[in-house]
Amino acid sequence: MRRPVQRRAGRARAPRRDLQVEGLTIAFGGVKAATGVSFTAKAGEITSLIGPNGAGKTTVLNMLCGFYR
């Protein structure tokens, strides 16, 4: 059985904001891995990125995390 999480008094929680992505593009050599990717992930909601193998899903997540610049 899980215990409820206790919060420390006096600590304010930062407001949640949506993640908005517009026109994300990357190419490796002459191969375009992702072109013009745009989406909004609403705060507090579950958002998925779906597509076939090789569609660039992991590449998009790596760009968002700063792995690719």
C-alpha cells in the first residue's frame, strides 16, 4: 500500500505550462529526418508521438531534449 506524499509547507508549486513546438526540422547529410514538426502537449495531459519505424519519433524527442543542436 502506498503512503500519500507529504508536501513541505511554504513551498509553492510552479505553474504548469503547455509545450508548444512549431516547425521543428533536422537533416543528417541530405536525409531529412524530420521536417516541419508541430504539436502542442497540454500541461497535465498525456500526449503521444506515434508513427511507423523510421518516421523520426526518437529524433524529434532528442531535438526537444537538446541532444541535437
